[in-house]
Amino acid sequence: MTRGNEKIYKYNEKEYKCPLEAAMDLLAGKWRALIIWHLIKENLRFSEIQKIVPGISKKVLSEHLRIMEQNELIERTVFPEVPPRVEYNITSKGKTLFEPLNYLENWARENMEKK
């Protein structure tokens, strides 16, 4: 979509002037990229994600998982067991974030201070 000479990017019914702005909104928050990074490696249950991402509250984790599911980055699978077992896994769309996240991780390793 364009407005005059300006290209407009639309995602989830929001409009963005810059595709990077849209991507940053998709990965907004302190935890989403980290959650996706771990789900790219393996399917995880809610409690496993909470252990891997220390400091995240149950409420915030639930909100992030729900938003990422709505954005089709992850899937939630409920297994018909007693008690019910729920696993989160990455979608093919979510897997496309591997390269940019891997690049950021490598950049951080090379450019951040080690203690």
C-alpha cells in the first residue's frame, strides 16, 4: 500500500511507515524474542518457558504467548490427558526469525562486555 510516494506496511490491522517498525512491534517487549529463540530449538511447556526466561511473571508470559499465537509465530497444542498437557511450538513463520535472532546473538557475543 502506498500513500503518495510513501510506502505503507500493514500488519495486524496496524499501519507502519517502516518495515523495521512493524518487526519491532511484533517482537515488542523484553521477552518475546527470547521465547521465540527457545521455541525454535524445541517445543516447551509453559513451566519450562518460565524456567528458561527467569524473571517473567506468569501473567506476562501468558500475554506474550497469546499475542505470539495470534501473530502466528507459535502454536499451542493441548493434549487430551488428565491433567491436560499444553506445549508451545514454533510455526514456519516463527522459524523465519532464526537468522535475524541468531545474528543478534552473535553480535551481542562479539560486542558486549563479558564479566
